Amino acid sequence: MRSLATLPPRRPRDRRGLVTLEWLLITGAVGAFAALAVLVVERTVDAEVELPPDPVSRLIDADIDAAFVAADAVRTAVRGASTAQTGDDYSPAQDDEFRARCERIAGTYEDVVASAAWDWDWDWDAADTPGVPLPPDLYPEGPAHCRLLPRNLSSP
């Protein structure tokens, strides 16, 4: 066993690696904080820009979205009737899809829409429709309806 007197003197540890690691950690933390701050500001601004202050304009937007759902359903039925495949022009699976889209409108515009109800006229035959756009005899009522029940809106 060696005595303490025969051991070589200890060299001080090099602190350059530790200082570099500290600066990397600090720089990474500042970068992450800056990215998070940008994300929070961006989402806040987007939320403010997307929502018009007037609830009536939001209700109009909801009605427009509901009309698009109904028009897409009719277009799907007409397109299906014009193909050479046999079967229904409009299937229950498609009905479920459009019902879900209609109900999502109530969730998207929950501040102005209380509920949404989907209705499809199963007696309507898309094969009798000459094509898109709908013939005038189907205006204003068609086979598809996404009916919205508005909330009571108070004016400021």
C-alpha cells in the first residue's frame, strides 16, 4: 500500500465542460420559454380574431355551415344516384356522417346554438333529380335539413 506522501499531486478538475453545459441548459430553457410565450400569444390572438363580437353574426355563420351540410348530403345522394352501381342513393352510414356534422355545428357555435337536429327525407329520390344544382321545385326546402335551435341572445 502506498503512503500519502508517494501519491502524485491531484490536478484540479477542468470546469470548461460544466460551464458549457450550464449555458446550454440556460439557452435551451430561454428558448423553450420564448416558444411557449409565442404559442400562448398566438392562440390568444387567434381566439379573439375568430370570434366576432356580435352573436347574431355567429348565428348566421352557424346557419351557413348547416346549409353546407345539407347541400353536401344532397350532392352526395345525387352523385350516388348517377353512378351505375345499384343500391340506395343515400345510405344510413352517410346519414350518420351528416348527422354528426350537423351536431358538431352545435358544439362549434355553442355560445349561440342550443342544439342541432338532422333530418333526411327518405321518400325523396335522387334519381329523379336531374343534377346539381337542385331544380327550382325543391327550393327552399330540400330533402336534407340541419335545423339549429338558437339560444336566447340578449343585445348589448
